[in-house]
Amino acid sequence: MKIFSSKQLYKADQVTTEKENISSVDLMERAGIQIFNWLHQRMQGAQVPIHIFCGIGNNGGDGLVLGRHLVEHGYNVKIYVANFTDKRSKCFLINYDRFKNTTKDWPILMKGTADFPQIDRQDVVIDALFGIGINRPPEGWVKELIQYLNQSKAFTLSIDIPSGLYAESTVKDPDAVVKANHTLTFQAPKLAFFMPENAEFITYFEVLNIGLDAEFLQNEKALAQLIAKPEAQQFYKQRKKFDHKGTFGHALIVAGSYGKMGAAVLAAKASFRVGAGKVSCFVPNCGYEIMQTAIPEAMVITDEKDDLISNIHYDIEPTTIAFGMGVGTQPETVSAFKEFLEKSPSSLLIDADGLNILSENAELLSLLPKHSILTPHPGELERLIGSWSDDFDKLKKAQQFVEKYDIVLILKGAHTMV
């Protein structure tokens, strides 16, 4: 699934309205109905108090569309408009009038803290204050409103993005961002949803298809790609009836040192788990019995040294090679790794102590075979690329590192980033 920037999504809106000969209000109606359908399917007419807080832009317009449909279906709804400026978007004004024509309970205009309503913990809060177009933190009583909503502990559903959260840059004021229990986002997830620094604002999210132009979305270069289960399934290879272990590749794992043989065992087990037909492990001599006992299906090659790896040699032709798990950073191992890099004919997978060796011996980075894969956790990544100011800066520096050395980075975390 593609992840687009705010500018790309605005362009997609424009292309859709032009191609379908509809207005932006029609597109907003489509989005609001999608939110209503999602909520109605789960609430089934339950008379739980629903508080919809609308801004005066298009995100607020989405909230008004939702509110109108909820009222028409008999829900217990109150609409509040945060009247922090005299400016209004055109779509907001049209939907404001439509809502007033639906019910006698007109939206309540909020002008300060005195207008904050009572919200109980069992109520539902709909956040439609600010969308992806926000360019500065909410201030004054609007910031206090967001804090009030967060303190209520009511179930909070954000429309498109939690108010106060920036789609493609770091939050300037964490105290001015809605902490959403659930976010219904339009057409594509936002990059901010996957950043660790935003964890308290994004608990769960779902993508609602509002029918933006498919051709435009298909051809537009994405900011990033989300690989979820449906996308991952496309990479699965169907195993045929007469396939055998020789069909599925031979993995060589260079791993382990005295006291760290568990890393080699886990790596070998993982290789079989993900489908390798054969697995060979190059380990120090002290690991021979451990490997043969812990994972007898793996083949074992040993180094001359008893407690560490000093000379990587083998007489097999592996399909893929992994290096680093538990090897340590002793000078002899560093020297062996350097010699191995100098003669390695194909890309490598490097993890753990292999990454530590690279960060402590930066001259080895230029020896990495093209398209090698490095798999750092946050601490290992920082040692490789240096510190960063925020998660967006981390991505930028990681991308520069990838381009410089023509390698692949797999950044470990709650959301793996490649």
C-alpha cells in the first residue's frame, strides 16, 4: 500500500473531482459517509453520547457530514465548532448549512474554555479539528481543548489524522496533539503513523477508500510503501509437489563466539523457519557440539580457533551468507571479516556484532558487496549513521547512508522499515 505526502493527496483530490466532474463537497460527502458506515456498523444505533469537535476547515467539514448522518439515524450527537478564527473553508460552510437544515440542535460555537462540554469516560469523542494541512501547533484555548479531550479518557476517534499531528514532520508541541484511540484515515496511511515518537497519538488506524482516482494513485511515485499481510503474501513462493531441500537454497551463517553460541543457534533455526532448504553454520570450535546438539538438521563448519572466528573458510557454494550474530568484536575476528569482505563475490546479510564491527571500523563500509543487507536495531543504527534529531531525520540520514554505500537497511522496530 502506498504512503503519499499531503501534497500528493491534495493533488489526488483535485484529479478526482476533475475527472469525475464532481465538487469537493461531493468528495467530502463520500468521505463522511465512509466514516459513518464504519461507526454505524460498530455502534448499531447505541445511544451513547457522541461529541463531534469540528475545526473550521475541511477536516471540520468531514465531521459535519458525519454528524448529519448520525443525526439522521437517530444517534445522540452533539456538534461543537472550535470558533478560533473568522476564516472558514467553502466546504465547511456548505456542510454547516446542511447540518442546520437537518436538525434544530445546531452546532455549538466554542469561543473559549468556558464552552467546554462535560465529557464522561463512557462517551465517544470524534476529533475533526485539524487535518493534514496543519502547519503550526494549536495554541491558546484550542490547545487547552485538545488537552481536555485527552484528559477525558473517553474513546476518541480521529478523522484522517489526530489533530495537531503533522503528516510528514515531527510534532512541535506534543501537548497540543490529540491522543486518538482509533484513526480513520482517507485513502492512504500517513508517514507519521509509523514513527516511534508518535506512538502515544496513534494507537490503531484504518484506511478508508474514498474513491480517489485509481490511475493517478497507481502512477504517482509513493513517499513510502506499507507492506502488510496482503502485500507480503504476493512474495510467497508456492512449493511444488516434487520440490526438495536442494530446491530452496543453501544458507551459510557465520556466527557465534565463546559465551554467544545461542546467537548462532537462533540464526540457524530462523533460517530453516523462513524456508531455507539447507543451512550450514561456520562457528568457532567451541560451538561444534552445541550446534550439533541444539539443531542437528544444520551442518557445521568450524574455525581453527576454539573461542572466536579468525579465518572464514568453507568448501560449499551457499546461496546466501549471513554474518555477525554473536561473533564479538575481537581484533582477530575483525581481521577475518575484512579479508572475507575483500573476497566476497555476492551480497551479504550483516547483523549484530557484524554491525558493531562496521561502526567501529568505518573503512570496512566501502568493502561491502553491492546490495548487502544490514539489519540494525536503533542503537546499532545510531552507531552506524550518527545521532538524529527526530524519527524523520533518522529516515533521511538512513536514506543517505543507503545511497552512499549502495546497500539495503532493515531498521528494526514496531514497524520494520526497509
